[in-house]
Amino acid sequence: MPLQPLDSATPTSPDNTPSQQETMPAPPSPLYERLGWDSLDAALAATSRASESRGVALDPHQISAAHTILGSHRSGVYLVGEVGRGKTWLIDSILRNAPAATLRMHLTAFFRALTHSMHTNGHAFAQAVTDVVAANTVIFIDEFHVHDVADAVMLRRALSILAEHDIALFTTSNAAPGNGHDDPMIADALGPAARHIHENLEVLTLTHPQDYRALQHHTIPPHPNQHQPSPHQATGFAAGTWTIVNSPASSPATGTTTGNTTTSSATIPLPGTARTLTVNPTSLDSTDSENATLDTTWEYLCEGSISPADLLALADDYSTWVLREVPAPESMTRNAIQRFAHMVDVLADADIPLHVYAPVPPEELARAPRGPVYPERMFSRLQLLTPVADTRP
């Protein structure tokens, strides 16, 4: 049944005082029951099967975390841990075969859907949340982090509405609630959301000494949308490449055909906006999202005014991305490398191949004067891209 708007009236007893039922609510059910399982053992077995069916056995840290999560009597879980430890994989394994109706979204996509509901349907914020959640009783919001004050305020309000509607919330993050921001305004705006999380969710750290993405042969896929990488046939984001070139100008640039033979460039609209993105004309060759390639440069994509919402919309339309003319790290601005990190997040989450042409290997982006928020996640994901050639002298 779809969610109904909240009724502001408080149930009362005949003498007009709050009812005993309201003042003494029943203890919350364990999460395994809220997910539709009859027992903790059944839920744990289903979680293990969901992981093993994709070719990966959960490690002891994940098994222990699954036991804590499924047995928790709180209204959800906030799973925190360093990059590449299998947080998203674990939550996806827990929810994959659960009987309860579940919605899975990246936090940026959640914000985008809320904004669309408010602007397109003219709905108030609370109604927009119920529109997005629809008939689901569980929501999994991956990559739980915000980058500006407005998103922090929106998150605080959304958490309250989800709790009022008794929606079980599962989240993953690289930082503890409210942490990970060097901007004091964002940190302050996140305060109420962090308090809500600590008061209502099971805050749990997934510990493991190994970043699985750093292994040459991955023990665990970095994301449930991605297939198990193999030395012979990688797919999705892991099928992407990182080509080292002599200089940014030596990569086939946007607006060229082969080598450095210049032709005209082209533009494509940014969905839902009046703005455009400059691309290689080959990006116009196909409008079929199963085959369409977005081919552009660092200057146009990262130094422009592209937002995370723009990246999500473009990811819906283009199934392969090519980024050329990446500059030397020392010349990268904070905003540009943050947009690049957003792009990596979006493409990894959507399991879309990314092909990068840069003068240095990915790890040397650490030389940028100011890195993105949560740089460890970006570097961990970039390790999935295959080095193609080192043409430096």
C-alpha cells in the first residue's frame, strides 16, 4: 500500500489525554522481521546465499556485521567503514532476497528524485518523500554523504519523515555520522541528522585490514551492480581503462577524429536544464543508451558547471564514458577534482565503463593542491580501471 501523508492529529483517549498506546509503544521488531524473515537464522542464511550466488563468500567481518544488523531492534543501520571493505556488497546481500519491498538509491539520486517530485508535481517536501518511497517499507541509501548545506538540511528533514512513516533505513558511508567535513557550515548543518542517526539507527563499523579493490585479483566485487572481475573479461565500470599519455594534449581531444587532427566540436543538452556540455561529435552518433558514448574533456566536464544531478541524468543516457585531456594534478582546482570524484561515484554506482586519458597514473592525483571530499573512495574505485599504456619517455 502506498504511503499516506502524515496526519498531524495525535490520538487521544476519551478524556482528551494522550492514549496509553501512544505513550508506551510496543518494542520495535528486530530488523530480520521487518525485512520479512521468520527467524534470524533464515535471514543470515539468505544473506550468505545472496552473496555466494554472485561468486563471493562473505568474510568473517561481514558475517559478524550481518548478525548484528539483522538482530538489531533499531529502525535501520548506518554501516561505516573504510573504502573497499564490502559495505555496499554486504547490505545488498542482506536485502537482495528479503521479502519486504525495498528501494535502493544513491543519496544523490534520492535528492534528485525529491527535487523532481517537488518541482514537477508541485508537492511539499513531506509528500515528495512519500512519492519517492512509494510502496516500499525499506530503503537502502548508498554513499551516505553530503557536500553542501542545502543537502544537509534536506537530509535532516527526510530522515524525520522516513522515521515517522516507519521506513527501515539502511545506509553505508566512509565516515561516522556527521564526520568527514572540513567545512564547518556543512558539519553544523549535519548535526541534527547525525543525532537522529545515533538515536534511531544501528551505527556499526565494518572492520577489515584489506581494501578488496586494491587486490590484483579481486576477492569481492566493489559494487553489487558489478560482475566479478576477471583477468580475461571485466565488465561494467571495471571494464574501464586509464591510459597514460605524454601530456594532456597528446590524447585524442574532443572535437578530433584521430590523433590531433582538429574537427568541429558539438554540444549535447544537460537533461532538465537549459545548459549544454561540449563533447566530441562522436557522442552524437547514437541515441541508443545501450551503445551511446559520452566523449568529452576535463575542461568541459570538470571545470564547467556540471552538478551531481547532471551526472546522474547523463548516466541514464550514455553507457560508456570517455574523459580526455586530464591535466597535471598540480593544476587541478578543488571544484574540478570534486566533480571528477562525483563522476567516478556515479559511474561506479551505475556500473558504466570509464576510459580516462591522463599524464599520470590515478594515484598521482593525490598531488592536487586540494583533493575531493573522501578521496580514499575515489582512489579505491579508480584501481578498478585497467592501465592501458605508459607512453611517457
